[in-house]
Amino acid sequence: MLFLCETKLDETIPNSFYENNFYHKIRLDRNRHGGGMVVFVKNSLLVSKSMLIDDPELIYLQIKIKSLKFNFLYCYRAPNIQEQPFIDKLDDFIHTLNLDEPLFIVGDLNMDYNPKINSNIKEFIDNNALVNFVLKPTRVCSKFYRKTNTTRTSSTLFDLLLHNGDLIDETDVINCPFSDHKFVVANLSINKTTNICKMIECRNLSASKISEITESIDEIDFKSIKNFSNIEEKWRFLKTEILKIIDQIAPKRKISFKSRNNFPWFDDELLRLKHLKNSYYKRFKRSGLAADKEDVDYYNKLFKDYNDAKLIEYFEDKSMSDFKNAKKFWEFYSSKINIKSDKSSKNPISHVKFNGRVSEDKKELCNIFNCFFTSISSSSDAKSDECINFIQQQVSSLNITNDLSFKFSFTTAKEIDDMLSTIQSSSGPGICDIPTKILKIPSTKLKTVIAYLFNFSILTSSIPNEWKTAVVTPLLKKKNSVDDVNSYRGISILPPIT
């Protein structure tokens, strides 16, 4: 395929003017004074869809190869068009496509791209999990200044090739004899792969669903909670009633993803975030609500942060030899990642040494870390009696009077609401399975019941077991041995209600 922009063609120029019997054309004209685009597609390639759009100026085509679909967008932004409105329209268009299919965005965007500098185009690329595969400047200008008798040269990367997968083997730029822009050439590797579907569980907690859940929770007769004698039963009652409503209105559903077009560092959580990010964007475009826009911005940031973390984690454990067949990734991400030497490459938690024995079985590794993290305690040379005496001495030196100026007060629904507002909506539900979004709903009735549970817990000196149960992730301490269980610290995730 050949993509050309600024063709300066109009209806007065017939197709026969640039006929080629081996290619068919897709043409988008503006006028003879600027703009215009044309795409030449080899006759052997099947174009299953095509679309011409004036604003933003782009040609869309879908190529079908070996029953696989590949989406191509060829776009041009004139220098006098503002960057952000152009990007917003481009963003809207790509979200009308199936983003699980390979996507290629080609064009002269007249926005200098540098992955190390924040810009509108960088934000667009990051938010949509794209990679620019053009690594050399595509526009080089030289200007001679007579006063100083010097020539200044500037280089920019305006012409990009963005892709959401790893089907581009290599790219290069070639000088153009009639323009200060260079030609961009790319080699794509397209092989038919076996479709492997991944399944993830999620709920549809849209604004309308949240509103429906709130109304249903407000109809629950929570007075029955007083019929239970202990905190464990009271919490079980509240949890069961809430989950009953959530499962009815927003049941868990399994979503399948075809993994053929995902980067190698994509895991189930990243796939889930990608799905949520795209779903909330489409929802916002339909509703236009400010609340949906906040969700879009939130999930964009969440996806970007998690994607960066998984990307670095994936490449940090690779040696230089692993990049012989993945040069494009290394060139693009080398500024972010410190690569280990060939001899040090290993899986961080493939095995650990505990009590003089090496364990590799995953279930056994989990048990080892559970035992290790639950048995950690501080060591002290002081005896128990010495500690008690020390505390009594410190308390007596405070000169405490009989004036009872301090007392515990009951927790209120307002305090619960204030505390929950500080928790991010995307925080995991932990072992309790109630999404954080539900705990944060504007229901005074629910907050009152939670406050009642807190007060009962303090009065009876008891806490539900689930509130004390955390999901623990082992995190390797820097510059420590990956084989030694003592090299890891436990990161505990408690239920949000805790």
C-alpha cells in the first residue's frame, strides 16, 4: 500500500492522470491549493470496507488477509487546525472500530512527537495503547542566516505510524527530492495465528446501574440486623443483602478477548482495564454526562499507569539476547527500562528457598509466603515485665487528672461517607466481593448501617473475620536475592470497608 497526502487534487483532475494497472485507488480531494489524500492498494489485497471523512481529514480502509481483518487510518492535520479538536475527533472515530482488531494509523499529523515530552499526541498514543514505530525524524529543515553567516537545522517527527500490536517488523525513512518531509517505509509481518480467547469476569456498573442499585438498597429493611447477636452474623446479613441486589441488577459476566493482537505483557487485569476504558469512552460519547467523562479520564489514567508498570516488568527480566527478534520494542522502550545482563535473566518468583529447601510448585510457594508473612514479628531484648514497667512510668509522668475531657463518640453516617469518599472507586473489593463503587453510593441508609456495624464492633471488641483478611502480594526488595523468602515484603490489600 502507498499513502500520499497534500495531493492538491480536485474534481478537475481525472483518475487516469495517475493510473496504475496493478493498484486501485482511494481518493479524498480537498482543492488544488492544499490538502488532499490518496491511497494506492495493490490489486491482490481485498478492501472489505472504506470510508472518506472530511473532518478530520482521513481515509479509513479495512483490509482482509487470510480471513483476518486489519484496520488502516490515513489522516492529515493541516498546520492551521488546532491539535486538540483534531485529536478528539480522531479519538471518536477509532472508538467506532473494533479495537481488538489490528489498527494502523498513518499520516502527517504536524505534531512533533517525542516519547519523553508530554504533548497532545503523546497523550493520545498513551491513552489508546498505541506504539509509534517511526524512530527517525521525518522532516529536516535547514535555514541560512546571512547576518551570522550560519545555517541552522531543525528535525522533527511529524509523520507517524501508530499500531496497537506487534505486526510491524521494521521501519525506515527515505529522503524525498521534492519535499522537506521524508518518505516513511514499513514492513508488516502478517501470519494467521490461532485465536486464543481469554475470559475475564466483570460487572456493568454504569451510572444508570448504580442509580438502580442505590434505589434497591434504600428499600432494604435493615432493622433485621439487630436480630443477630454477634458482629460476624450482622456483617454476613448486610453483605448478603447487598450482593443479592448487585447480582440481580449487575450480575458478573464473562467477557472473552481474542489475544492474537495483544502485546506480550497484557494480562487479565490489563485486558479488563482496556475493556472498561473503551466502554466508558463510548458511554460518554452517547450520554455526554460529566460523571461519565470523569470515569473516562479515570480509567484512561488507570490503564496507562498499569500498562507502563506491566511493560517495564515484562522487559526488565529480559536479556539483550531476547531483543534479537524484537528490536522495535527495545528501540522504543529502551529509555524506560534497565535491562539485566544475559546471565542474570530469571523469573522473579519462579522459586524460593525456605528452611533450607527450594520450592517451585505454585501452590507450595503460596503456602510458604502465607506462613512467612503471618509469622513475622519484631525481636526485642527486653522482657515482658520490663516493657510493662516502662509503659506505666511513661503514663504516670503525664500527670493525668480526673477531668474526663476525652471520650469515645459513636461513628456517624456522615463520617462514614467522608471516609469512603477518600477511597478510589477502582479499589479492589478484596475478599468481601462488594465493589467500592457500591459502598460509595449516595445512600444515607447504607452509610447508617455501616456506622452501626462500626459502633457495635467497638462496643463488643470484635471485628468480622473478612475485615481482617487481606490479599497479600509478595514484593521483592531492591538489590536482594530473588531466591530468599526474606527478600520479599508483603503488600496487603484489605476490603475497602476496613
